[in-house]
Amino acid sequence: MFEDGDLYSRRRLALRQLRQLLAAAGVTLLVLLLLSNVARFCLLGLQRVMELWGVSLSITGAQLMSMASYSFSMAGAILCGLAIFPDGPARQLPLSVPRRDYLLPAVGAALGLAMAANFLGGLLLNWLGRLGLEGDSYRPALAPGFWPLLLSYLSTAVLPAFFEELLFRGVLLQPLRRYGDRFAVAVSAVAFCICHTTLGQMPTALLMGLVLGVFTVRSGSLFTGIAIHFLYNSFAWVMTVAQWLLPAGAALAFTWNGIGAALILAVPCLVWLRVRFGSVFALAPARDKLLLPGELAFCVCTSIPMLLAVGMYLYTTFSTVTRV
């Protein structure tokens, strides 16, 4: 009788802790959305004031303001998550450098998988377009000149790789790993997906979230995810610049050659990881198997802060679609 009662108490405690973690995750996502909108409205207000004063904002100035707005919202959400999650920053932000015999092949393999994810995301977006769900796709702003191009690269490749990995694969993913790495990777990937509030990005973001989550967990360091994210975003930026600068035929050939090279490179990298480290995508089960997978899913689907966050982000995404 005592053992049954003790098990029941431990299960209740595990459920309560999981709900607390999910609530913290939902609040963090809501804070990100709030800060993003606050920053956006402040920028719009500043632009209106400058227009009334007859002051025109240069391309470089607009890029700097956009970068500051993005950094403000992401840094605020990260700090909020670090403050309200019960785990300390050391657990949420594992930044040790992984072993090189894993890191380099993992980056090569993940880039190939990222290209495949991008291709599958494009197919899914095509299918959604046939259903009438066409929305905006993100494209980095490009303008002639050294500084506009440099700032475009920083805002497209560098800042997102750093901030988004700290938030999604660090603050959100790491505390949930006690309930199983598969569960933690899935929740963080869905959060990563819904926060890309253009329909054109969401399918690829979901697949990329899974890839980044797996390799971050397997390496034990956010450094792996940051490296993969940075190189993938750099590749996408270079492809966009090529389409901007080159004739259509040359740009298409350059893009497909780059994608093909990434896919070819991924094959030996995956083989190396399989031979050297075992199954590439194997993730650890829950450390304490008190809760069943169905209970984990039920907690996610009934967490009020998570539901509010998902609802607000989806409203932002699909309200954009209705305005197109």
C-alpha cells in the first residue's frame, strides 16, 4: 500500500512539474510575441515621426533599426525564459565545444538534411498553395553597397543562428529533456515552427527544428546547433544574392549545384556518424518513466499558456494570409 501511494505521489509531482515547465515555455513564447510587436510598433512610430520632420531613413539605418528590434525581442524572451524556468542557465545553455570528430560530420550531415527539409517544405508549401493558403515567404532585404549587404548577412545568418538556438534548443528544449529527448525535441521544433510567422517558412522550420534538435541533443552542446543554423542561413543568403545578381539561368544552376553538393557531402558524413557513434538519430528515453507518452501529449494539449501562445502565433500567421 505504501509503495502504491508513493508511486501515485511521484506521478502527481511529475505531472505538476511538467505543467510548470510547459507553462514557462508558453509564457516565454508569449513574451517573444509581445516584445516583437512592441518593437515593431515603436519602429513604425519612429518612422512616422521622422517623416513628419522631413527626415529620411537610409537603407543602412533601417537595417540597423530592424536588427536592434529583433535582438531586443529575442534577448528579452531568452532572459524571461532563464528567469521563470526552474532549471538554471548552466543546464539550459550548454555551450561546451563538442568533440571535433562529431561536430564536423554532424554539421555536414545536417546541412544536407536541411537542404532536403527545404525541398520537402517547398513541396508542402506548393500543396498548401493549391488549397488557397498562400502567404508571404521571408526573403532577406538586399541593397547595393558594402554596408547594406554586410548588415543583411548579419541579420539573416548571424543573429538568428545565435539567438534562436539559445531560445529554442536551449531555454525551451533542455528543461524538457527529463521527460525524454524525443518529447523535448518535438515540443521545441513545434515552437520553432509557429514562431516563423510566415506560411512559406513554417514547413521548413518544423523539419529544421527537428534536425537541429536531434544534433544539439546528440552532441550535448548548443554550439552544434548554432554552427548548423549559421551555415544553413549563410547558404540561403548566398543563394538569394546569386538570384539577385546573376541572370535567371545562371542563378538557378548555381542554386541547384549548391544543393547537390550539400546533399552529396551529407552521405559520407552520415556514414561516419553511423559507424563511429551508432544510430545517427537515436534519442534517449525519459530519465524517469513515470509518465506515459499519452500523458505527455495530453499535458501539452491542455496547457493554457501553450495553447494561448500557439493560438496567438497561428492567428498572426493566418491573418497575414487573409491580407494577401
